[in-house]
Amino acid sequence: MPFSPALRVAGFGTSIFTEITQLAALHNAVDLSTGFPDHDGPELVKDAAIDAIRAGKNQYALSHGTIDLRRAIADHARRFYRQEVNLDTEVTVTNGAAEALHSVMDGLVNPGDEVIVLEPYYEVYAPNVIMAGGVPRFVPLRPTRLTTQGASIEWTIDPDELTAAFNDRTRAIIVNTPHNPTGKIFTAGELEAIAALCQKWNVIAITDEVYEHITFDGARHTRLATLPGMTERAVTISSMSKTFSFTGWRIGWIIAPPDLTAAVRLAHQFVLDCSATPMQHGAASALFLDDDYFSGLAADYQLKRDHLAASLRDAGFAVSLPSAGFFIMAGIEPLGWNDDVAMCKHLAAEIGVAAIPPSAFYSEANKRLGKAFIRFAFCKTMETLQAARARLVKLRR
Ligand SMILES: Cc1ncc(COP(=O)(O)O)c(C=O)c1O
């Protein structure tokens, strides 16, 4: 008799992404599905990690991170957000944002606590809440057409739905801004409304800000932790993956006030022990790169966004430009499709381009909200984007 999985994970299932990835490999599809760059980050940062290895910095680090990296994280918070952070009591280095999310849930959520998850959501949120014994409470972002005919879409939360989700069992809310997959940057008004509800119900605000530096057309990301009354209840998560294109280094971090940090570290020490020491040295050098690096990153991704948007429009998709991140949610209805999963399979097998069906990022009850879109990633080289363009035109024929 085979052993069955533990009850806490038995319901998770295998994701649609695995199926699409297999189809894409079978048909040698151009991969615009995965949210990782097909190019490396800065050479200088690689050199810093290599130098650390050669200099013998190869043993365990402190569980909450090397002092150099925590100093760099605190300095970055001051430089970009005027946020003052104590590097001893308020910063924890993690194995990417993904482990940060896991340790935050394990450290802060009690069995039966509700955690508000705004959907579509990065796929680890709900499983992490469930593994901690909590209950995800979903509030959807809805695609709202800005004009009756136009392709222009804004993803909005219904303020009444959000208000109704808070109650005395609510322990935390997870806010991903800038947002994957919609490319939305939460507005000051939306963040203020979330902050007010968190304060009213004594709720912890967990923000996932891994796309913080990839913003377009002059739009700026606001850190929820810096809003009045939020310092004592905000847990800010970010990482090396998207800003520096080193997704495989697995370096992320958490900034939170001392009481929340202490709780999270209790979990983190037994989930991970510590992150890879030489990569932490590389990461510290990355966070000290000058401002031109960060503005250059956004400018480069804006060109790629515009290139992919043009290809998708020419192929017949309805395209609304994202304000941030590196994904486009393209509307499939003008092409005669209304099922994102079926369209993604067709795209991979018949057209030779891999993309992700966003209904996978919604809970069962709200899957239909994602069905009329497909998520394409543009964190790819221009050559990859051009190869995709050449194939996408076949949709028109
Ligand atoms: C919203 C969001 N958060 C977190 C992550 C994972 O970040 P990391 O590589 O630092 O674990 C991703 C990766 O796709 C993401 O899109």
C-alpha cells in the first residue's frame, strides 16, 4: 500500500503549470509562461558572490542573515522609502520571498485564524496559510472595463467586499503590490483603505513587494508600512529574484517591527536555519548598486512590455498595458476564446508559445474572473520576444 500525503497538503494537487510546461517542452514552444528572466543579473553582483566563495565565506551564517546584507536591506529601505529599520531587530534574511511567506504564516498564524488573500494571487499564499492551520478568505480583484468598447482594463477591489472580509477572526491580510499577474500598483486610496481596516480590526498587513522596482510610465510604488499607523503591524517582504534577475540565488528578506520579527524568526530558524552565505554577500552588493541600475531596470522592462504588447495586439488579443511587474494579462475574447486553460493548451501545442491561464490564480469560487485572459511574461531577452512574435501572428491567420 502506498503512503498517502499528510492531510495538511493532501488537497493541494498538481498545478496546471506542470501540464503547460510539459506541453511546451513537447512542442518546443517559446516560453513566455515562467516568471523568471532568461538572462542573468549584473556581473558586479555575480563577482561579489564569487569573491565571497574564494575568500572563504562558506560556512553557516546567522539564522536571520549576515550583518552586511541586513545593513544593505536597511539602507535600501531608507534610500527608497525613507523607512528607518533596525537591522538587528527588524530584518530577517530568507530563502527568497517564498520562504519568507511560509515563515511569516508559520510564525504568526494560529489554527483557525483567517487570512485575507486578494486574488488572483501568487500561488503559494493560500497553501502557506493552510499549512499554518489558517483559513484563507478570498477577496477578488475584478477586471473592470474602462470604456465600453476599449480593451483597457483596470483590476479593482470592491470596497464593500473588502470591508466585509474583516472580522474578529482576521489575523492578517496579504497584499501583493505591484501585483502579479495584473501589473496593478495599488493606489494610495486603496492602501489607505486597507490600512484603516487593519487598524480597526488589529490585523497584520503582509505585503509582497518583489516587483517594487519594476514600475512604468513614471508610476511609483508605495510601501504600505510607511503609511501612518502601519509601522507596528506591517510585514514587508521582498527579494533578489525580480529586481536583480537572480531567481536561483534564493535570497529574500522580511522587514517587520521587533515583536513580529521575533515571532517570524522562531519559525524561520527551524524552516531554513540560514540562507546561503556567499549569495548573501552578493545580495548585499546588489542592494548598494546606484540609482541608475534601478531606473535602468524599469526602463528596459518598459521597452519589453511595449514590444510584447504590440505583438499581442497584432495577433488579435485585447491588451491593457500593466503599470508594473513583468506580465501582460491579454484578453482572449476578441480571438473567439473564453477558456484560458484551453487557449493556453492550444497556444503551446499549435502556435508554439507557452503562457499561463490566470484562472489558476483564483480560488474555485472566482475562477471565472480569470477565464477571459492569458498571462504572458516579458522578463525575456528581445530575441525570445521576437521569436514569440513570429509565432503569435499565426493566430491571426
Ligand atoms: C508575487 C510574487 N511573490 C513572490 C515570488 C517569489 O519570489 P522569490 O523568488 O523571491 O521566492 C514571486 C515569483 O514569481 C511572485 O510573483
